[in-house]
Amino acid sequence: MVLRSAPVYRSHIAALVGEGELAVAEPVEARSQSEVAYQRILGRIVSLEMAPGSVVNEAQLREELKIGRTPIREALQRLARENLVKSIPHRGTFVTDVNITDLARITEVRVVLEAHAARLAAEKLSTGDRDLIEELLELVGRGYVTDQRDLMQLDQQIHRTIYRAARNPFLEATLERYFNLSLRLWYLVLDRDVRLREAVDEHVELLHAILAGEGERAEAIMRRHVTGFEREIRKVLVEG
């Protein structure tokens, strides 16, 4: 495995995750305009660039994204199904709110499905998955990633790598939906006293368990990680 010097790590994270987008399943040129619109609007909503409760201005999105009316509307319909935007008759489309009740409900789903995905990943790990996990372990273990937003990107890539390694597209799609909802909560507290570095470091034990094919152990670690996420976010939201 090629070891990288510290300055290279930021660009390497972007290459792994997909710079400017939160979820990359295939090259941009291979995706439809609707998919491109979805990914870009999703990124703005999850990162809180489009704030909770704000109006979704379709004309402004068309101008800024250089994408037509129909793809934008298809993307917004998809985001509505995922509870990230909502349309109110005679008023318009709005980014959905974020609150502490959502945190509990999202965690109830994630703790079960993410733990199961970790077990499946350990049981079904392919050579390609193994190589990527080893590279992610290098990024985490050497401690070069310290910027909060880079840590967010790294955390996302670890979770999404596990989703794919589970080799169940239905499970992956469901996890992706709830992970995007939880990411908004991360961004909500990103600039406060939140232990993001420690949260990312927790993945080391998890990834080693998956590499070792220890499904039961991976499941338990992931369950602990997701519940710890809720506990940390809840603490910051309540105290804040």
C-alpha cells in the first residue's frame, strides 16, 4: 500500500468520497440530469447550505445548477419521498426541519440496519472491498485528517463502504436515506464541542472486525457506534 504524505490526504479524501457530492455511485457523465440534480441539491440540504425550514427556489436552482426544470422537479420529488423537502399547497416547497425527536426516530432505524449491514459486510467481503477498507484504515489510523469537514467526509465514506460491502442494494438504499437524515444533525452541531475525531476513530475496531470476517463482533461495534452518535448529538443539542 502506498503511504501518502500529510498534504495529500485532503485531496485523497475528496477522490474517495466524490468532491462536491455526498454520495457517488458512478461517474457524473454516466448519470441522468435528474440524478445530478438530486445529488447536488441533497448536498446543499445535508450540509445546511439550504437551511431547515427555508424555501426551495426552483428558478434559483435551475440557474445555479445549470439544469432544466424537469430534472430539478424530479429531484425534489425524490427528496420529498426521503423527508428532506416538503411541498405545501399554495405556499411552495420547503426544506424540512430538524429536531431532537427526529434524532431518536432515525436512530431506532439505523441501529438495527447498520448493525446488520456490518455483519453482512464481514460475511461477504470482496477483494475490492478489502482493499478500500485497508486504505480507509490508513487514513484514520495515521491521524492526518483533522479538519472537521474532512472528518465528516471520511466518516461518510466509511459508512458507505460498509453499506456496499453488505451486497444488498435494498438495504444499501434504505441505509443511505436514513444516513442522509442523520448527517444533517451532524452538520447542525459541527462547529460546537462535538467529539468528531473520536467518532471517526471508533471505526478502526469496526473495520478490523469486518476484515477479520467477524460478523457478530462487527454488528456489536456498529450498534455501539450508532447509539453513541445519538447520545453525543443529543447532549450537544440539549446543552446548546
